Amino acid sequence: MTRLVVVSGGLREPSSTRLLADRLAAAVVADLQHEGVEASVQIVELRPLGHSVMDAMLTGFPGGALQDAVTRLRDADGLIAVTPSFNASYSGLFKSFFDVLPEETLSGMPVLIAATGGTERHSLVLEHALRPMFSYLEAVVSPTGVYAATEDFGAVQAPDEVDALSRRITRAAADFSRLLRSCGARPRRDAWSEDLGAMQKLLGTD
């Protein structure tokens, strides 16, 4: 079983960011199933975790629901990360969530990046912001990301045509599915326990 986590950084309800995240997850699961691979999906919504993320930034430790989200991500085989874009970059909440993760949480993890925005002007957020950030975190970033502008969700097509956003989602899902199958299952790590053990050793309290 391939375990996927979807991190949705949408700030409003309803959220086009969550809508795109759900469509990507469904397309990836469908492609994996077509290849004979079963997959499970867990959703991490960042909006309800905003205060917990800020507390973790100030204290250095996550609590409650945030700790659960970190554990889900730690145990995942792949990540679908979707953020709204502001001024051609990711949202502050989205970045802060990944800032509070223990080091190497995403090391070697396949990641599909995606973003939403008001206009196509923000589309370079994928290559100028998201891809460099996840590469720095030592993730394996899928070659094809998806950007969706507001107009993409309301595009009207002829009955026998597939809209452009659906085509981009299908292509990105196929590339990500192939990456997941190539990388296989990830070894599980408990980075928090490792950090605590290292601190105890340093203090001579282990």
C-alpha cells in the first residue's frame, strides 16, 4: 500500500486550493491503481493548524493536531503539496508548516507540487519558489507541477472535449505515479525521537 499525504494550504472555505488538491490526489490514485498499486490518501489542511504552527515556531515543538500531521507526513511514501500563491510565492502559512518539520522529514520523498492563484501571472511560483524549497528539503520533486488560475475552474468546454486543467492534472498525476513506483516505499523514521535522543546524549541524561 502506497501512503500519500496531501498538504493543502488553502486559507478560505470553500478553497480552490483544496479543490485542486483533491483532483490531483484522485488522479494519482487512479493512475496507481491502473498500474496495479493500491494507495491510501490522508489530507492535512493547514488552515486549522495556523495557531499550532506559530506555537511550534516559537517553542520548537509541535503539539496536538500538528504533531499528528507531522507523523502522517513522516510515515508517507509521497506528498502532494498545494498552496495558494501571493506575490509570485507560496503563502506564509504553507512555508511555516514546512519550516517547523524536523530535519530530513522529507528526505528522499517524492513530491508533486501545485499552486492556485488569481491569474496566470503567478504561474512561475512552481519553478521559482516551490521546486527550490522542496529540493532544499531533499525531497524528490516530480518533473511536472500544476498551476491553476481562477479562470481554470470555470472554463467551459464542448461536451466531447477535456478542459486544459484536467489535461495538466492527468499528465502531472502520471509523472508522479511513475516517480512513486520507481522510488518504492520509504524507510520510516521518528525524527522527533532522534532529536530528543541526541539532546539527551549531549546533556548526559540518556
